[in-house]
Amino acid sequence: VQLQASGGGLAQPGGSLTLSCAASEILFRIFRLSAVGWYRQAPGKFRELVAEIKPTFRTDYADFVKGRATISRDNAENTVSLHINSLKPEDTAVYYCSLKTARDDYWGQGTQVTVSS
């Protein structure tokens, strides 16, 4: 697995969680040069961007998480994290971390997030 995601699970509406993703050693050389981010896919829906952070540390957020999410990266540790608060049931999905270069896209295995009371 080139990108290992963790931190998913069951959360209550209004709660928060943090997802983390660690790149494997084969991606270390390109990690700091790549855009890294998080996508999600709910049952019966297409995969959609949640947030992305560029090599310049510029961030982009989907409208549905703006003001509720913070993405960060640690180039020394080759990790990217996503913190979401004020969770909603519609945030329920499998969350995937991604690493994108000009030539290739790499994906993690996905981590399930379920928001339910």
C-alpha cells in the first residue's frame, strides 16, 4: 500500500474526527513535490474531492466542508491529515487519500467514516 489511511470510524453528528495518511517509502522522494489530498465516495455516488493541499501549501476545499475542515501536510513525515468538525450524517463515506503528480495519481485504500447517532 503506497498510501496508508487511518482515523476513520463512527462519529456522532456535530462531532469531529481526524484522518491521517502516511506515504510509503517509495513515495518519499516525490511527496513534497506533489499535491496531496482527500476524496470521499458515498454509496451510489461518484468519488469527490474533499480537500487538497498543494506543494506550496495552498489549500482547496469542497464547498460542503468549507469552514468545517482543515487539511495539513508534514513533508518531513510524509503525511497528510484532514480534520473535520461539525460532522453531518451526509459526511458518511469512504475517505481516500491521494497523491498527485504531473504524471501519476496514487491512492490510499480508503477508510470508512460513518456519522450517526
